[in-house]
Amino acid sequence: MRIATWNVNSIRTRVDRVVDWMVREDVDVLAMQEIKCKPEQFPAEPFENAGYELAIHGFDQWNGVAIASRSPIESVETAFPDMPGFLKGLEGPDQPQEARAIGATVDGVRVWSLYVPNGRSLGDPHYTYKLDWLAALAEYTRAETSAHPDVPFALMGDFNIAPFDHDNGDPAVVEGVSTHVSPPERAAFFALEEAGLTDVVRPRVPEGFTYWDYKQLRFPRNEGMRIDFILGSAAFAHAVTDASIHRNERKGTAPSDHVPVLVDLDLGGEDEDLPMIFG
């Protein structure tokens, strides 16, 4: 199985590019973020014509997540337990949830497409929201990996965090001043690993960015950030055979500011070496 994640930064703008890449790279499942549309506005026909079905979660022109799959999409959820909401100027437990998470099971693999809150600035209420959102995600992850250790489980998407210093090449992003690189955000990212996940891409692709701002020639200068990840449970990580970051998708006409991150899984099956009695 070939699984990928991509912050597409408006699917209606880039649908042809996304579907072309999926077909060219033989992708089985794609987790998308920042689709920026409602389900009824999503350009489904090109995906369906290419053999994909869809699960879509979006409220308006902001945020939004989706999953495209060649195999049936089952057990769809659009929030994890205790996922907080956000509305500027509103405090308390009843804030509306944003379209930032969608989970589904495909061929026995549980996947989530996540668009983690940006945080905006270190003193902004959105920063507190980001940390609370990640804390709830870690609790859910811990519960899932403990209750179902044999189920391949992955969180995929735009985490809006550069966990290590070498994951940030953008001179405008400075630790102690900017979001994405602050110690609490990095601690929240590593809490997901403590909850039972590992970054399944980094061992195979130790260097490389996944995002470059459109401003100030960030891409030609390679002043990017590594903020898009596939974090997998032990069962998922054990099945990974290869991984790649598709930097060339930042080139060309009207690219997203993010690029796809992809992994190949070998989920096993019948052992071809077994005697015929076991066939």
C-alpha cells in the first residue's frame, strides 16, 4: 500500500495537479489538508474518474481535510475525543470545532488527516488552542495505540511544528519569537511519540523540507521548513518499506506551498513459501 499526505492549499485550485501526481506515483491513499471548501464544493469528479473514493470534512473557505482512497473508506470520524474548538474572543468549553481532522480505516489501516492549528503568535489565544489541541490528540493516540496495538495506525498531515533546529531553514522563523519552533510546541510533538508513534519518514529521509513560503524567494533559496509528517504506531512502522518527500511538486505552475510526503507499506499476507497444505 502506498500512502501519502499533502497540504494542497486549496483543492479547487490544484485538483488536476493533485490527481495527476496521485496517478503518476500510484498512490493508494492520500490525506489532504487545507482543502478550503465544503464537501459539496469539492471537485470530486477527477478523483472518481481516476478510481478514488473520498471522505471530506470542510465548513468554508478555511482549513478542511479529506482522504482519497482506491479501496473502500470505512469508519469515518471528523473529530477525535475531546478535540477542542476555537473562536476568537470566545472562551470556555463550547467553542465550535474547526475542520482540522478526519479519520478513516482503509484495508485495515487506521489513518488520520490532520491540519494542526498554526498558533499565529506566541501570545495569541490560537497558540494556547494549538497546544490544547495537540494535548487532546496525544491522549487519544495513547488510548488507541494501547487498546489496539496490532492495528496499523497513523497520524498524517501538516503539524505546523518543526521538531528540530535543522527542520527550519526559514530565516523569518526564530525560536523564542515565532511559533512552529517554540519549546512547548516541540514538546507537544514529541508527546505524540511518547504516546506510541514514530516518525516513519525521517529514518529513510533524514534531511529535507516539506514547506516553503511563497514570499522572498524562499523555495529557490531552499529556506523551507519540515512540518509535514507521517507518524505511525509500531504496527504501522513495522510495515514501512520506503519513504520519500516529493520536492519537485513545489515547482511548476501554481504549486502548493507544501509538497507530498509518501510511504510504502508491506502489510503482509499469505507467505508464498508456506507448504501447499497451508495455501
